[in-house]
Amino acid sequence: MAEFGENLGHQVEKQDGTNSRNIPEPVGGTCDPAVTVPRGLWSSNHDRRKKLILHIDLNNTILVSDAVTSQGTVAALDYFLTTVTWGRMSKHGKWEWLSDSPSLLPPCDDAVSYYSQFGRVPGFTSAAGRRFRGVLDEHLELLRWPEGTKGDRELAIKGEDGRLYHWILPSFFQLLRDLAQEGREFAVLFRTFGTDLPRVLKAVFKVLNERTHPLFPDLPDLKLSVNMTAGKIRCSKSGVVLSRAEDRVSSRDGERGLYQYFSSVQGLGGFQDHFDWWASNTFSIRGGKPLWVDPFDQNVQHIFIDDNIRQNDKDTIVHPKVFLDPDSAETRTACTSELYDITLVQTDLLRAISDPSYFTQRVHICLENYDRNLQQGAD
């Protein structure tokens, strides 16, 4: 079988409507950060009858904080900037910047992110990364909880600077509203290594049922259910086991069962993935959060959105497992670049903060690319 992305020639739809032949671009993978596209641009072009399953990471994707590392909003955003700013070591052992603006992908082949070179560095924009302090301040301002509205303790978080910020990005709630208004059938599964999942489920339940969000008082009209039970996904050399309440599904019974389970979920819910397994696989694709993809399925599309999705398979967080044949239980590991902007979205946190339609746009791009792949594969 040809690779899933092969029929596309690795061409992906950009936000300006042109095509790119797998050429890395800054900020947002295949989209031009300077281009803003109105919501709904693609909504009439792809089949709304297809069900969407959105697997969405938490930290640095829809949350700008991290309970595991005890990072508040300011520190979490400061840390994120170390992962999207690029340079290299000179012949004399000094760090040289290769870009004055953040980008998801390196500006040239020999560039490395500041984080890759130096690890976690507290106070990045107050020291070595001072040139990016303006970016930090700008996006912190955009994250501010609306003045004059009640600071709901489950939705607003006090930063290290004493200010109130959005805990869950408004662009996530905008995504729910947009997909519902488009008439799409969809489900959302939060997928995280961290410990924030129960709190996120509780907060989202409140927004969807009690009209507590000052920017989205109409979301209860969507009638989206929330499964408050946090599930677990555990991996080992012998396979993958998923558990949630009374549900238990194992790859030992065939990987098709796990795909069918995820494809059948309704509403919103979540799973804690297996960080120790990822670490034991040196943080590579083989130990990442498993995602089953059936390129023959015209009725369901799975999309995974995570800031740690990278085109370097030695340093990426999702393990895509693509079925070889229709109804087959056998899968192969697909490289990230094959599915980038088709079923895998690398979160651009800065754009997710600054553009309320960011997640909606990324989902539309994946829908367009996925549908084109299916059509060309059928020709």
C-alpha cells in the first residue's frame, strides 16, 4: 500500500488557498502566519456527514500552564518561547540567533531550538531571550481575563504577576461553537501526559451547562455531553490497553477494536496517556500517544492536535498507526511528515492565543487535505 500522504504528493492546503509541496514554513506548519482566513472558508467544500474525532492535548495546546512542572501562565508561555526560537553554536562556542521571530519549524537545516540546546531555562525572556520579551508581553495581554467580569476560579487563573488570565484558551471554545454551527458530528478527546485532565473536564462541563463563560454564554445550546471519568491508556511491548470506568479495550484483541472504540465516542472526554512509556522510548515516535488512522474510512476522520508533534520522528509525541487494508487489524507506524496537516496538527500556541479561529482553521485544513487524499486514492 502506498503511504497515506503519497497520493497528495505531500501537497497540503495552505490558508491562502495555494499548495505547498512539503516545504516547512514558520508558525503553524504549512500555514502562513501573516494570512488570516475567515472562519467557514472551507466549510462548504467537504462532507459534513463525516464524523470528526479530535484528540487534543492540554498543556501548551489549550492550557497555558502546567500543574506537573508548577508553571503558571507567565512561566509556561516563557518556556514555550524557548521551543520556537532558533539559533546554533558558533565555532567559538557561543550561541548565535538565526531568527528574530518565533516559528514552529527551524529557519534552516542546522538551526536548533534554544530549548534543545539548553533545556528548561527559567526567565528566558528576561535574559538570553530578551529579544522575544515583546512577544511574551503581547500574548499575555491577549490572555487577560475580561475586565469587569467575574473571575470564575475554574476558568480564570491568577498568574505569577497577580493578573487574571484565561486558563482554557477561548479558541478552544470557539472551535466547539464553529463545528456545531457548521452542523458537523464531532467528538473531543483530551489526550495528556499530565494531571490536569479531571479539572479540565470539570471546567468544560461547567461552561457547557451553566453559561459561566463571559465570551461564550451560548455554548449550553450546543447540548454537548461531557464524560467526567478520566480514562487511561497504557503501553508496553505487548500492546496498548485503554480503560475508562467499565470500558477496557486491548490491542491484544486486535488494533481495529481500539480504532472502533475511539471512532464511536460521543461528546467530550479524555485519557491520560503513558508518559513513562514515551520516556523509555527516548521521547520518540514509537513511545508516543497512539493514534489509529484508517485511510480507507470515508465516514470518520481522526485529528490529533498537540504542541509536541514534530516532523523529527526521534522527537515527537504522537505514534500514528495506519491500517494497511480495509477492515485489516494490521497497522504500520507512519512518519509524522506523512500525516502532517492531514491527521496531525502541531499547535502554534502563539496563534492559538492571538487568533480565536485558529483551531477551526487547522481542522478545516486537515479536512481538505484528507478528503483530497481519499479522492485521489480512488481515481
